[in-house]
Amino acid sequence: MASRKLHLPTGALIASAIVAGMTAGAAGVYVFGDPFGSDRPTVATVDSGQSCPARDDKIAAIDKAAQGEVAAMLPATTPLSMRNLAFNGPDGAAMTVAELAGKTLLMNLWATWCAPCREEMPALNELQTTMGGADFEVVAVNVDTGGDEKPKAFLEEIGVDELAYYRDPSLELFNSLKRQGLAVGLPVTLLIDKEGCLLAHMNGPAEWASDDARLLIEAAM
């Protein structure tokens, strides 16, 4: 696959993302017992690459489309299944990516204490507004520990009204991606196909309310 020069976010935002990720990882490590009780999702895992066939044509199309505002999106080099990644759905019940089969997904992990996450949330909401439907969904998963009050208040304050409310207060979703080398900080974004297979991934923020983002999603679909 031909290499390309990446248009990365500013150093300040990258630093914020890395610090946020370190904070998330630390919070996950220093949890004793199970304070989340029934709110804890089932264990999040990334399947072996053998469970997803190679998608060279689609990966090449995504590589070509990942330019400008979304140039930091890196095409998957190894077929990986994301179907077992677990989090809580809008109703608070545990679910996995497999339950969203049939849609191309842009999964974004965010937290209220992550400055670049907060900045890109309105753009993710706009992307869902313009492209969301039966074939595509922005799956924004909040990873704040504790209750729902703070993240819900933040989303209401900034007028996010199109994104379904997904949650993982246990941080296991982030830590699972971190163990696989897919997450180094927040926000982290995965582009997942209709079968639940990873197409591309990104660490750091992007301008999702842009023509570049629209072309990337179209290439994935």
C-alpha cells in the first residue's frame, strides 16, 4: 500500500489526547473490586484476525480517501473482528458491536474530561445528522467513570441530539483497544464495516463535519 504524508492534529491536541489516555488507563488500573456492579459491560475483546477476511480493495479506497481533515485515519493492516467489543447501549443494558451488524460504524471513545473529545462532539453529532441511518451510525461511547449525570449534562449543554447514548464506565473497552495497540489516548476512533471488521483507526481528534469525513465514510460504505 502506498505511503502518504499524514495531516495530524496540532501538538497541543495530541498531547491532550495522550494525557487523557494515560488518565483513562490509570483509572482502569486502580479500580479495586467491581464498583460498577450491574453497569459493567461484558468483557471487551478483539477477536483474532482469522475471523475477518482481507478487504484489500476497500482498505485501499479508505487509504485514498483519508485526506485533509481525516488524514490521521490509518487503514487496518491486519483484518480484525470488533464484534465482541462491549459497552452499554442507550437502555443501559450490556451489548456488543455484533448487535449493530448491517451498519458501517464510526466508533468514537470520548470523555468529558478530554478537551479534544469535547471539541469534536458537535461535529460527530452533525455527521450522524447528515449521514446516519440504516447503513451508517456514529457510535460515540462515553468512558467517564461514575454515573451518567455529567456526560448527559454535557451533551445536553452543547446540543447533541442525534447521537445515541452509549457508555462504558468500566474503561474496559478503552483498555482492550489499548492492549491491541489501537488506542494510546482519547479520543480514539474506529471505522468498522457491516460485518464488524476493523477498516481503519485513529488516535486524536478530527473535523468530522467536513467533506473529507463524508468522503471517508462513503469509501467505507
